[in-house]
Amino acid sequence: TPALMGWGAKEDHLVVIADATRGNNMMAFWRDAIPADWKGIPGYDRRVAGITPIHFGVARNEQAQVENAFVVYGYGAFTNNTFPVTRLPDLGNPAKQFLAESYYMHVPGHEAKGGTMVRWDPQARQLKTAWQSDTNFASTICAISGATEILYCWTAKDREWGLDGLDWETGKTLFRYTAGKSQRFNPVGAFAII
């Protein structure tokens, strides 16, 4: 799902996506006129403004998968892993598989650990990883508060569901509210609503 970045008259206006390759890259495209002095990235269409691999920093050989739109604020874009550490056996039906995997996102050894913040550097015209987190974001979509610059994410830790607040600039966890172990707290891939 595409997300828009940059709104001011003097800001770069971009569209950011994950490219859907196994391992995933973040790509940024010029969404308005391509700057006249933009030389482009070798091997890509001139509209491509930036590309960088998505890494969550969880394991050396981690499998990263991004299904959701990036959460964008300013020139920062956050995404979290939607690929569990250990997959359940194939159930032969994508809907059944999604629900089964969702119900196990809080079980140690099955978590979809990892999140990353990538920033657009308008001077260098490059995407750069700003921080990584090994939190189990339980395959949900986080929400940002521009007023507090806190990223709110539904998470799972020690088989308990909870709401974490992360510092947008550093990725450090500022607080955790534990909701409980019941599946009624399972977000099943939904948004974190503030």
C-alpha cells in the first residue's frame, strides 16, 4: 500500500512503498514533477527517488515481509515485520492460514518480530535506516501522534498483548500497557487506534 511523504511547498513530495520482493526494499518515487537536476538511480526508472533494503535487526538471516502501508510522519517512515519467525503448516487456504498465523503471533518462537524507521534525507536525496526494534509488533499497523511524536503499536510480549509507545526519533520504548493474555486483545492485523 503506498503512503505519501512530504507536503510543504519546499519539501520533496514522495510516494513510498515496499517492493514486495522476498526480503523487501523500501522504494520512494517522486510524486510530482521530477526535479530537473535529478540524475536518477542506475538501473531504475528516473521517477524512482530512492531504494533501500528493509532490515529489522532481529537476526542475521531474518526473513522480512511488509504487507502494510508505511506509517509516515515528516520524512520518516516506519514499518514492521509481518512474517512470523516460524510458520504454521500450510492449511491450504489463504484466509485460514492468515487467521491461524494471527492467533499465534503472541507465542514465543512464532512472533513477527521487528520494526524499522527509514528516513528520507532531502540533502543527500537518499533513504537511510534511522533505527530498528526487535519488538513483536504482532503484524499490526501502528499510529503516530504528531503532537507527542510517539508511535503507538499493539504488541505481544511474554504471551501478553499490550500497547507500546515508542519514541519516533529513537525507537526506544517509552511505555507499555499490558492488556492481557486473552485472544480478545489480539488485533489480528488491525490498526492501533488511539
